[in-house]
Amino acid sequence: MGVEGCTKCIKYLLFFFNFIFWLAGGVILGVALWLRHDPKTSNLLELKFEDTHAPSTFYISVHILIAVGAVMMVVGFLGCYGAIQESQCLLGTFFACLVILFACEVAAGIWGFMHKDTVSKEMINFYDSVYDKAVSDSIIKDSRQTALSVLKVFHETLSCCGKDQLSSVITAASDALGFSNVCPQSGAPVSCHSRISHLFSDKIYLIGIAALVVAVIMIFEMIFSMVLCCGIRNSPVY
């Protein structure tokens, strides 16, 4: 025999929330792997010009997200098994893991909020440095050709051309006159600054929404796991 009455309801509620938590871990892991291998971001973040690599801040965040998703799946399974077995030891371990995960998530959320524009700014700065060297006549031919190649990857990946609206028009006109060949062939010229901002901002908001949903689930799980653990301890069958 096991727990009875309201405590039994808590047991199955905890199992249900743990199952959702396990699924959420799988979703986060899948989303993180998608963000890591998304053609648009991977094309840009793997670029290299001379001795400078594209900023890796976004990839660091994604790798952390992959680790979080994997840990969530393990912890979710531990919670499901502990609830079904009515094991105080497993439930206590599960609660401790949840507290650690929740603290890490809060810390990551604060850091992410404070640096939410960092990824876009770093990538825009990298783009600007490449663009300035590509349009400059003062650098050597080979270096300028490399800059033009990197610039073309930016433009084709994001369907943009130039730093702002004015430089977009100038660069497109330069292509039309045959002086360069870096802008996309179709569509009106669009600022790459806005494209870069939208690309990374949208993905950061997606990560933020996922983290908020998981945090709410974790709060319920911590409450239910403690109530169930106390119920098991006070149950006369034990």
C-alpha cells in the first residue's frame, strides 16, 4: 500500500507535471539543436575574416540551452520514477536538483535580460568592419576580395545589402554598374543592421518564452514534491 487521499492526488499531479517537465526538456533540447544548426545563424556565426571570427556569444547561450534540456530530461525522469515509487530519497534528490536548476535559470534570465542586445550588436560590429574594408580602396586587393566574399555571405543569407538604407542603395547601385557583386539579385535593398537585429532578437525571445514556461512548471513541481515527500513520511503505512 502507498499514500491515500489527497496525498495520492498530489502523487499523480507530480507525475503529470514531471512528464510535462520531461517533454519540455526534450522540446528545449530540440529547439537548441535547431538554433545551433539553423542555416541562417550557422552561416553567419561560422564566418571568419582575416584573424577575426564572428562573435560566439549566441553559440555559448545555445550550448548552455542544450545542456539544460538534457539535464531537464534526466531530472524529469527521476521525478516521475520517484513519484511512482513514493521514494523519499528520490523525491528529495529531485527537489534538490530542481532548486539548483531554478537558481541557474533565474541567474541566466537576469544575465540574458542585461545582455539581450549584445549578440546583435556584436554581429553588427563584425558586419560593419567587414563592410568598411570591402568598400575601402586603401587595403590590398586580396584582403578586399576576402572581405567582399564574407560580405556576400551576409547579404545572401539575410537578403539584405548595406549598413543602412543609404549604403544599401549605394551598394546596390555599385552592383548594377558592375563595380561589385555582393547584393542579392532579387528584391529591393534592405538594411543589414535591421535584418541582423530581427534575426537574433526573435531567437532570444523564443528562448525567453521557453525559460518562463519551464520556470512555472518547476515551481509547481517543487511544491508538489515537498507535499508528497511530507505525506509519505507521515503516512501510517510507512
